[in-house]
Amino acid sequence: MRVVEQTDDVVMITDPAGIIEYVNAAFERETGYRRAEVIGQSSRILHSGVQDAGFYKKMWDTISSGHSFRALMVNRRKNGELFYEEKTITPLRDSNNVITHYLSTSKDVTERRRLDEQMQQSEKLASIGQLAAGVAHEINNPVGYISSNIATLTRYLDGIFRLLNAYEEAENAIGDSALRERLHALKQEVDLAFLRDDIRALIDESSEGVARVKKIVQDLKDFSRQEEAEWQMADVHKGLESTLNIVHNELKYKAEVVREYADLPLVECIPSQLNQVFLNLLVNAAQAIDHHGVIHVRSGMDGAWCWVEVEDNGKGIPPEHINRLFEPFFTTKPVGKGTGLGLSISYGIVQKHGGRIEVDSEVGRGSRFRVWLPLRQPGSATAEAGEGQ
Ligand SMILES: Nc1ncnc2c1ncn2[C@@H]1O[C@H](COP(=O)(O)OP(=O)(O)OP(=O)(O)O)[C@@H](O)[C@H]1O
Ligand SMILES: [Mg+2]
């Protein structure tokens, strides 16, 4: 029993009906329940609601027929937190081969899963980032000359139209009436009046389209930006305020902005990039609000970290979207409204700052995006000076 008591594995022994008879010290540590609180209780107190009735039926069928059962489960700690367990339940029998107890041993794998998920996510984004940078690079050049050619063509066409106008004015001076007739007929045939208008419209539309592609390419480059910008000690609130000014027009009809700033020290960062993060979060918040809502902009400190958050009371995010938010091109907005790059760019920037973004959202209630930033970058002169004190 001393071994069981001291192992890091969580051990629980129940009677055949699932009533807890013994738990070890690791159980108390992992679940937050004290031994006296759980002995005599059903092992159901750990249920999280994540596994369905079918899961438990299969578990009971397996163990009551004398087999062991292994599974990855989500259970609930005393404080309400969910945790992942790799659990094995083994039936214990007496000398008559009757099941007298069930022995459950498990390992808490929550942290491992979280790290795995984080790693997968950042690897995925890093490789998409590389791909994006490559694509952006390839598109940049052709888009550059298409856009400059459109500008040149517009100038040439202006010239041609001016010349055409002059010819039209000169038409009546043509003595040869057969030639005049032919010109007139040709003008009708090609529908010159329509061409004039439509050529203009086509060119305008094409330049708009090219401008949009350019913006996307620029966003993609920002997303995967490798080159160094200026690190400096900056006032995060100042950046927030200038960003709020920029988006003022987009926000003013959508929401009231409520500021709840803490006292923050200067933060070592690349201010222009952080502003881009704030901009994306604020625009998303406004776009999530259908009619009129409230956007809270808050800041705070915790040890060597500070945070800035943007909370809206808009439509919220369904759970199945949460893991995809930071993927480039993931968007639920109509074509032309969102390209799905805002959050992926923001993710890249925050990661470069050694920080992280937390999301909390509920459909129908709203969303909160909190950006955590270290006050100092590791290895920087200021960080070392700070440590020496
Ligand atoms: N505050 C929010 N409330 C509800 N949904 C959000 C919020 N922020 C982001 N989302 C969801 O995440 C998706 C991705 O956001 P992201 O900012 O990356 O792209 P986008 O806003 O769709 O387009 P872009 O930012 O490129 O214009 C959005 O389409 C939306 O579904
Ligand atoms: Mg966005």
C-alpha cells in the first residue's frame, strides 16, 4: 500500500457498484478532493459530461464482464476544471472468482495534451507562414506589373479618346459623303458611346481588384514577416489609443468603447506591429456586433507579464471554430468583407513578442481576446539590467 500511496499515478478503488473505497495521495492532488470527501461517494462525482452515456455503458459492460478497460477520459476536478486522464480500470476478484472491487489507475495528461496541441498549432502556422511568404513573393511581381500596366493603359486610352473626340468633331468637315456614311455606320456597329463608358468601368474595376490583391499580398507578407523592425520600450496604451482613433469610423456606429486600463509600465515591443494586432481585434469585435453593442478594452499586469484584451458582446464563436481562428484564410465573413488573415497575422506578431493570445467566447454572449505580452524580451539589454537589480 505504501507504494500505491506514493506513486504519481492516480489510484482509486471502488466496490462493484462504483462506490469509492480508497484513493491515494496523487488522487487528492489531481482532483482537489480530500480523501474523506470522496470515500463512500460514487465515482460519478468526477464525471465531466464530456463522455456520453454510451461511453459509460461500454465501460461498465467491459469491467463487469471481467475485462480491463482503458480510455482517454475528460474528468472534472473539485474546482470545476476539466482534465484529461489516461485511465485503466481493472476488476479485482476474490478466491471464488467474484469481482469484489475495481482498481482504477490513471495519469493526468492534460498538460501534455495542451503542449502537444500548442506545438501542433504553432508548427502548422509556421509552415503555412512559409507557404504564404512563398506565394506572396511569387504573386508580388506579376501583380506589380499588372497594376502599373493598368495605370499606363488608362493614360494611353485617355489619349486615344481625346484623339477620337477630335476626329468626331472633324467628321462634318469630311467632304466625301460616302466616307461619312461609312464612319457613321461603323460607329453604330461598335457602339462607341457604350464602349467609352464601359471601358472606363472595366478599368476601374480592374484597378480595384488589383489593389485588393496587393493588400492581400501585403497582409501575407506581414503574417510571415521575418525581417526585423524596431524593438523599443513603448507605452501600450498610447498604441491602443492611436489604433482606436484609426478605427473610430468603423466603431462609432457599432459600439460604445469602454476603456478599463490598469497602470502599465513601458513594454518592450515593436509598437507598429502591436497596433496591427489591436486593430484586427477591434475590427473583429465591431464586425461581430450586429446592431449596437459594447466593446470593452482592458489592460492589466501579472508579474513579468501584461495583457490587453478586447471584449465584445456580439454574436460569439461556436466551439468548433475556436481551434481554426488563427489559420490564414479562415473566415466566416462574406466574400469581400473578410479574408481571414487578421488573426493569423496577429498570432504571428504576438508569438514573435514571446506572448500568446487567449480566446474566450460563447455563442450569443460575445467574445474576449486577451493578448499576453512579456514586459521584457529575454536576452535584451534592458532585461539583463532588470535581472541584476
Ligand atoms: N470578436 C469576434 N467575434 C466573433 N467571431 C470572431 C471574432 N473575432 C474573430 N472571429 C471569427 O474568426 C474568423 C477569423 O478572424 P480573422 O480576423 O482572422 O479574419 P476575418 O475577420 O474573417 O477577415 P480579415 O481580418 O482578414 O478581414 C472570423 O471570420 C470570425 O468568424
Ligand atoms: Mg478580422
